[in-house]
Amino acid sequence: MPALFETTTIKDLTLANRFVRSSTSEGMAEENGACSRQLSDFTVQLAEGGVGLIITGHAYVSRDGQTVYRQIGIYDDELIPGLAAMAEAVHEAGGKLAVQLGHAGCHADPDLTGRTVIGPSTMKGDGMPNCREMTGEDCRMVVEAFGKAAARARQAGFDGVQIRAAHGYLLSQFLSPFYNKRKDQYGGSLENRARLLLEVVQSVRANGGDGFPVIVKINSEDFVSGGLTLDEMLQVASLLETAGIDAIELSGGTRYSGDYTPVRLGRFDTENMEVYYRDAARKFKKISRLPLMLVGGIRSYSVAERIVTEGIADYVSMCRPLIREPALINRWKSGDISKSKCLSDNLCFRRGGAPRPLECAAEKRRGEA
């Protein structure tokens, strides 16, 4: 049995292979964040395509945490039936499903939320978001919102949750001195900047219950001047391991990271151009026993195989390749191990000013030909 298709476990969750669909904003929920039939069908496609663990798009845990139109929500009990229907459909297709819990912080969209934008600190400068610095009570409410969202995920039948602390969203903002200029117990030292994340982990664990896997997605580094560094990431990973989480997914970058954003443009003409965070993953594995999911620039089967067999990471996460080919994993399993067809042009994310669902532009052109 190839290493990529071994059966593994995370906490009490058994996975059929080592492939993970990394969280991707689908733009397919209802306007209030409820799970639509379109979103459920899209997710089922990934399960039928052989993905071992599917992680949903960023589900906002409170109304003020929404960042894009038709983003999935998990902020209210009224959303549980739609979430439960999606989880059941994925399970019927043989898949496993975790929901990513998040809050956009200072990158929330007030036109969508109708609420004041909040973040760790007031941002200053051209191109910076306009937000109010969070109070201690705001922090307490965020921690509570994540915990309640985890309880809803468990009630809806999800197989686990992922906490989003990457890409310059709220928990990532607190970790990053680029965003976090606070002088209280949530700012300054790395221990203080990690405090909100650790409080969220504790709340999610308490509300999700025993045996319910908790994964955290963090940046390998922010790739901005004054941002979270690789060495700080390793310290945060150690804190998370002590806190009892079950796995980490490693990514990197923010919207201010220039060419080093999480979804980079460019073709991967040779295999050595793949895997953005290989070195960071190697350093992570030296200091942590936590299962590691690695995302970023993985396009070739042979590269994915080496990631696992060389001990760089335990799971291979992908995003854009599965937009182009939802059945990519089954294709590789069948013996056709040619490279992913993804062009990494990011046209799947460009909605042209008018809201539209996530889709591969190349596949759409083929369908219209």
C-alpha cells in the first residue's frame, strides 16, 4: 500500500488516506451563511473524488466575523440543520468532514455584517483596515463564540473542527506583531500574543467534548516586515501541543505579503518549485510530535509521496488542484499519477466584482467550448 493511501487516525477519527482538502472559501452558502444544496453537492464531489479529510471553507463563528459574500456561517443554532445535512451527505459518500472555525477580525466586511469591525489594534496607514481595538470583553465573547461553534459542529455531525489562526485573520492577527500593538495581557510577548488562541483552543475543546479532533491552522511565517517569524511559529506550535490539540496545518502569508500570499500565482514547471513551506515543515517535525498537514504549492504525486515518506509532513493538503479536479485523488489512486492540471492562475478566486461561486476558469471555458 503506497504511503499516501495508508489508513491513519487523528484522535478518534480514522482517515482512508493522507490527502486533505485545505479550507477554501466557496461562496456557495446562503446570504445568511446557511449551508445551501449547492455547497453540500460541491463538498460531496470532493468526498466522491477520494479526499481523505475535507475541511470546509472558513465558517464565521459570530456575525461580525464575516469577510466575503455567501460565506458559510456557524454562528447560530438555526444553521445546524443545513450543516447537518451536508455532513450526512458527505458521510453517505464515504467522506470525512471537518469545519473550519474562524473570525476575520479587522478584515471583516462591515457592508456584509452591519457591525463595527474589530481587531487586536487600531490599524494606521494607507491600505490598512479601519477597525476598533478589541476590549477584554470582546476577547471573552470571541472565545465563547468559538466554543459555541464547536458545540454546533459536534451536534451537526462533523468529524472534527479546525481553528483558523493563519493568513492574517483574527487569531493570526493576535499572534502577529504586524497587527497586534496591544500593551495588555494579549499583546507584547509571544506568550501574550498567543493567549487568545490558547483560550479559544480551551473553549473549543471543552465544548466539542472528548474524542472530537481539534486541528489548528497556523502560518509558518507572515512574510511581512514585523510579522510572525518562523521561530515564533515553532514556539506557538509547542504551546498548542501542550494545550492538547490533535494536529496542525501549516500555511503562510497574509494579504500584505506581496508575492508570498497563501495562494501564490505562478506555474510549477519543475518539481523543485513545489511545496512553499518545506523548510518550515522540517523544522516543525524536529520539535513536535503532532501530526502535520502541509499545504502550499503541491501539484505532483511524486512530490506528495516524498513529503510523507521523507517525514516532512504526515498529510498532504491541497486547495486549488481540487478546484480544477475534484476527483484528483481517485485519479492518482487509479494509477494515473500525472501532475495536477491546476494552472495556479488564481482565476478561480476572481469573482469580477460580481459575487459568484468558486470555480475553475479553465474548466468553465472547456465546458462552454
